[in-house]
Amino acid sequence: MHVAVLVTGGKDSALALHRALKLGYKVKYLVTMLPQREDSWMFHFPNIRLADLFAEAADLPLVKAETSGVKELELEDLKRLLATLDIEGVVSGAISSQYQKKRIDKICRELNLRSIAPLWQENSIKLLKEIINLNFDTVIVGVYALGFDQSWLGRRIDLTTLNDLVRLNESYGVSVVGEGGEYETLVLDAPFFKRRIHLLQIERVWEDHSGYLLVKKAELVDKGA
């Protein structure tokens, strides 16, 4: 089956892409939406333009379009883009968000496409352990919930980070995988990457107990470098 994979450069879409490739889907396109506002309900904002490097690292074609980022209207922007592609299905990184999955399912029904969510309803801790065991190089680039502080920005997702996320979940109700928007990630390396992403210049933005790392310059390097 020929599919498009919705990617943000973060861990959930990266793992969904990895699963899709392992399951034998023919990934014809990666699809990225570029929201024009920070509070998009569906799409990442701060470093979404790094999706170009993500796609180049994975050696897969990327199609992208701008979206207003306005609730519900941004879905029409995604639908218009998907309607132009010669595909049979759409892969998303939805895990437990009914908001996200229901809307992608609806778009797929209207376009007569199959909606594929390889991570749907799986245990959050097991998913993060899978990412760690697969040697994804995943960096936390944004934190937006009670319990996080600036020290979280730039942290790699490893077993220590996972244990700390579990503690935040127990203390503050933070989603372990951040699917409620509590934190955002950037994947610098993955099993399907031909090269990896190297960050050259970043800016730390922090205000009112939340913030993010704005990547101002990055490049692709050989995996052994």
C-alpha cells in the first residue's frame, strides 16, 4: 500500500514512520503542515521547518503546505494537500488523542483513504522504551506544563528522562509521551536515517514557566561523525 506519513520531526511521528516501514508500507511522501500561529491544535510550531532536514536524512520526499493554525480550519488545509497525492493511506503518530485521531480518520474517510495509526492505544512507557532501545536520538525542545523547568530543554530521552517523566505524571498528571502538548521533541537520529541532524545554533526561549529551544541553524552529518 502506498502511503503518506504525517511528520513533525518529533518522536511520535518518527516512530510511526519506523513502524510503517517495518510493516512493509510503501512510503511515497512525508507530509508536514506549517502552522502560521503558535497555538495550533494539530501541528507543531517552533521547529517545524526542520522537517526538511528530517526528510532529507530519511531520504524520503517531503510535501508541505502552510496552514492558518486556526482550530478546525487547519484540517481543511491538510485535506486539500492530501487530496493532491497519489496514495492509498495516511500514517499518523496518534497514541491516545481522540481529538487528533478522529479528525484524521474523518479526512481519510472523505478522501477514501485508509487511516493508519501504528501507535494507537499503546502503553506510553513501552513506547518510550522502544524509542530508547531503537537508539532514536530524541531531544526535548519544548516544555509547556506544570512540573517542567528550563533544565528539561535539550534533555535526551533516555531511561533517566523516562523515569523523571513517570514521576511528573504521578505528581502533575503530565502525559508520559507529551501527547497533551506538555512537551515537544525533535529526532536527530533514527534507524531509518541515512544521515543524522546536527544542531549548530540554538536559542533558548523561556517565559511564564514554559519555553522552547529555537533551532536557528542545523545541518546533516554522516552517522559516524
